[in-house]
Amino acid sequence: MGKVKDIGGRIAALFVSSALGIITGSAIIAPELEVWKSAALAGFVAVAGVVQKLAMASIDGELTKEEIDDAFALRDSARKSKRK
């Protein structure tokens, strides 16, 4: 249950952080677009990428903490700086 809670919380944070960037950009670049639709799309795309990585990592039937961390790592440099 701990892994499920960890993944759920991280997915929610990923959705929000991805959506917030789009809200600012779409308001400036394309004010005629509905902002909430752009934000929802950005959030869903980011979450789908992570879910795909988690699914690939769990094909062997086991999902380790390292595999979860790797799926959520947006950049290698961010992951390396956290390990120091």
C-alpha cells in the first residue's frame, strides 16, 4: 500500500506541476483557448508518460523503489542531484 500511496501522490504532483506551466503559457500565447483544457491536456500527457514507464518497469511482476524513481525523473541531472 505504501508504493500505491507514493505513486498516487507523485502523479498528482506531476499533473499539477505540468498543468501550471501550460496555464501561464497559454494565457499569454493563445488567450482564445480555454485555459483549463490546455492545463488538463498537459497534465494528462505528463501522467501518461510516467504511467507508461511504470507499466514497462513492472512487466517482470516487481516494481522497485528505484524503478519508481526512474519513471518520475524528468531529467537525469535532477535525479543525480537528489542522490547526493
